[in-house]
Amino acid sequence: MGSKGAYRYHWQSHNVKHSGVDDMVLLSKITESSIVENLKKRYMDDYIFTYIGSVLISVNPFKQMPYFGEKEVEMYQGAAQYENPPHIYALADSMYRNMIIDRENQCVIISGESGAGKTVAAKYIMSYVSRVSGGGPKVQHVKDIILQSNPLLEAFGNAKTVRNNNSSRFGKYFEIQFSPGGEPDGGKISNFLLEKSRVVMRNPGERSFHIFYQLIEGASPEQKQSLGITSMDYYYYLSLSGSYKVDDIDDKRDFQETLHAMNVIGIFSEEQTLVLQIVAGILNLGNISFKEVGNYAAVESEEFLAFPAYLLGINQDRLKEKLTSRQMDSKWGGKSESIHVTLNVEQACYTRDALAKALHARVFDFLVDSINKAMEKDHEEYNIGVLDIYGFEIFQKNGFEQFCINFVNEKLQQIFIELTLKAEQEEYVQEGIRWTPIEYFNNKIVCDLIESKVNPPGIMSILDDVCATMHAVGEGADQTLLQKLQMQIGSHEHFNSWNQGFIIHHYAGKVSYDMDGFCERNRDVLFMDLIELMQSSELPFIKSLFPENLQADKKGRPTTAGSKIKKQANDLVSTLMKCTPHYIRCIKPNETKKPKDWEESRVKHQVEYLGLKENIRVRRAGYAYRRVFQKFLQRYPIS
């Protein structure tokens, strides 16, 4: 113990003097203000971590912190929680030890709004586990893949938003699988709802996915030549939001990291070239524009067709035909025939954008599959799951994506309530301990409002019904949806409507959703024509991204984006419920993304909706540190 103990003691003694309490169960008075005050004091002294019992609160410092080195890894390894200052390594260590000692799967649920630091927290957990677990060359290979999957998925799935320069625009649950000896020897990623609409539209001041800028900044002269890369403002899709550079992002350097990550994962030069060719192909598709010729759309300038067609390995005339017209199946008097329908300019733009979004989403899925194949193991033993999912979002204009993102967050909040506030109190009652119930807001009512199937149906069911009955989704569908919502759930206490949409009173506040495009995005159909077009590519790799069997797919009600995310969210909840859960609650201290800047009212709002006060109360009123009797017995038997 020697010098390590002395170092521990020294750091703590100096810590206690200045910076509030490091476990808020010890606060002398429990009010929202005293919680905020304690977090502020610690934050200003560069202590970004604070506990509530075993829950870790992490405040985004917006700068590199010095205490994530080898020294700290050593310090937290195998140490008890209260021996050292609060740290994410302590939580990671306790997950890892619990898994080995109790032989139980563990998971960590990282929550907080956009820009609160969830992705960085997930990376620290993964790197800590990788550093403290043993293993030979095979295990080292799995560790490399676990760590390299981050930059790769971030390149294709993260973007600068108004709230966060490196915002995850997809959710992921990463399971690190272990051998009985505690060596990471496999893994699996499940990904949720990539926000593919970002490829073709976004708020002013935001960027599309990082990879587009990385390619333009980082491509070699040969790549620039073969992919026809020019300046960023040349590409319509990138010029839409007028934001190209980000202060703390070096796109050129990150591009090299993306390529390195592909190599580690086993995507080698030929496939890498094809992936980048699709990225360039998407940018060039965006430059195809249309003009009105007698009510129909025609390609404005044919020369813009040649290059995307060449990059995607498809025939230029076929591309033109599929962007400006499509085949519709019609049933007439028992006979079905195919009709050739010409599109107007708006429909042609929609078709072009649908193709661009589909290409990006399919490449993303290919990358996730490649990572999973590289880590696959034939049977599962124990695992640690890390959930890093987009935070709660409230923008100026919130659309279908925000609705889905906020629904998933609502579900995660429900797990937190179930397991920390509800279960905890029930446990005390069962144990016959005198107990005064602590009031808290149970958000099950909001989850039901969104996902309930019957009586009254939830928003998602009503949305799916409207999408199933409206064939041509145009202006009308969104308005019909709004009327049905008003009729069926208009009186719900967490629901209001306005002339262009509806408002949900979420656990984290009221969010107003704009109906525009809701039905369209929920239906999320890729026309058969576009699938056929991509299946005609002479590049086998591109063909393989569109494996649909078109004959078989014509029957049955297609799955909607809403029902897909609902199923994913519920599957995720049941996976998490089978693990021993750990929580990191991330807090965003300001909107300026600058260190030491503290916006009191913002932090107070987050402390309120994260239910930290109730969490401390429940923790304090009961036993903050305890162990299940059976586990206690197993660990400390008198032999």
C-alpha cells in the first residue's frame, strides 16, 4: 500500500478542504440550490465528478482534464469507492470487479442532454476496461477494435450541431464480452436511428456528418483526382447550412484516424476506396438540380449527372430516369399493371435526397456490421454494456427525429426511476424498515402517451395508422395526423396542440414538435425504383448494400421508422434490465461550450429534471452502502 496510500490520502485531504462534498448524500441540506452550489464549487476547482451513493454525476469541463493517466488507472484499480475522489474510473472498476466476482452482466447507462459529455464518458469507460484487463495478442486485437470503433462511427455518425461540436447523431449500445477470467475477447454494437436526414438538410450553423469534411480536407492528391473533390462550398448539400469549419476539430487529421480505424477493423484498401467513393457520390448527387418543363421535372444540367453515376457504377440515363419518374403498380378491375409516372420538381428533389440518405445509412450499417464481424465470438459468457445514446433535444424547430430521440430518453429515465427511486423504496418496505415514501414524478404516463397501443392509443400508433391509410404522403397527411391526435388524445394532461404541430410535456420540459414531414419520415420508404437502380450498379460492393428481394417486399404493411425505434427501445430496456445497472448523469454547465462558464439556471433545470434531489433523499433515508445478503455470504464465508 505504501506510497500509493500516501498519494491517495494527500489528494483527498487537499480535495476535502476546498470543494464541497464529493458524495452529495453528505450535504447538510438537500435543496436544488445546495446541489447546484456544491456542483459549482467542485466544477470551479476542476473536480468534474461527484457521487450520489453509487450514481456518478459528471459535469462537462469543455477542456482536457489532467487526471486520466496511468497514475489514476493504478490508483482506482481494485480500490473501494470511498478511498479516492469520485472518478469515472472508480465506476468502471466497480463494474469490472462486480462482473468477475458476482458473475453477472453489468451495464452503464449514460444520460444527459446533447453536449453534456456522454460520448467522452463512454470512451473513458471503454479505455479503462481495456487497460485493466489482461490477455494475449487475440485479446489485444479485440481491445484495438473496441477503441478504434469510436473514431470510425463518429466520422460517419457524429456532426456539429448548435449545441455540441461532436454530437452523436445515432445511439449505440456497446457490449464488451469477456472470458470467465475477465479478458475482453469479443463484442457487439447495436445502433439506433441514425439521423440520416442530416445529409440533405439541417439547421443553420450546423454541419453534416464529419466524414464529408474529412474527405475534402484530408484526401490525397490521387484521391482528389479520382473522386473529383473540390472545395466545400461547391457541394450543394454542404453549402445548405453555411458551416464548414469547427474550432476544435481538425478534419484533416481525423481523416487519417478514420482510415487507420478501418484498417484495424479489417476494412482494407479496396473496400475503403469504395466507401469513400460513395461518400463522394452522395455529395455529387446533391448537385443534380431540376427545372420545371411543362409541369414536370427535368434535370437542369446534364453534365452534373455523369460524375455521381460514374462514382456509383450506374448508367447515367437510368439515373436521370429514376430521379424524374417512377413506376407505380396500380390495380384496376382485378388486373394489376405498372404505370410510368413523371415527377414534378419537388418530388424529384425528394427522390434525389431519399437516395442520398439511403446510401449514407447503408454505409453506416455496413461499418457497424464490419466492426461486429471483427469482434464476434461464438458464445456469450459475461459482458459489460455501455449505452451512449443521443441526449434529450429541444431545438428552435423540432421534427420527427427529435420526437424519436426524446422518446428513447424518456424510456431511459423510466428505467432510472424504476430502479433507483421505486425499487429502492419498495426494498426498504419489504425489509420492514420504517419508511416515509419520497415523492417523485413517474414518467410512465409520458411513455404511454407516446407508445401505448390501445385505449387511448399513443402518438406512434396514431401516426402509423395515418401512414398506412394515406397512399401519397403530401401536405395532407401531416394535417390529418394532427386532427386525429387532437381527437384521440387532445385532453391528455401531457399533450397540447398548436396550428403546426403538438407539444409534449416531457420529464425534461415541454417540447414543441413541428408536424412538417412527420408522416414522410415515419414511412421512410425507399422507392422500389431506387433500389432497382442501385442493384444495377456494376460495383458488387454497392449492390451488396441493397440486398432487398423486390418481389417478396411488395406484400404486408411496411415497418415504419417509429415502430422500429419503439421496438429497439423496448428491446434495449429488456437487455438493460437483465444487467446490474450503473448510472452516469451528465450535466452541461453552459451553452457557450467554454471552460469555467457556469450558467446557474441551466444547471438548475437539469438537476431538477434528472431528479437528483429525490435521488439523494432516497439514498439518505435508507442505507447508502449495502450488499445483498447472499452475495455478502458468498464473498465473506467463514470457511
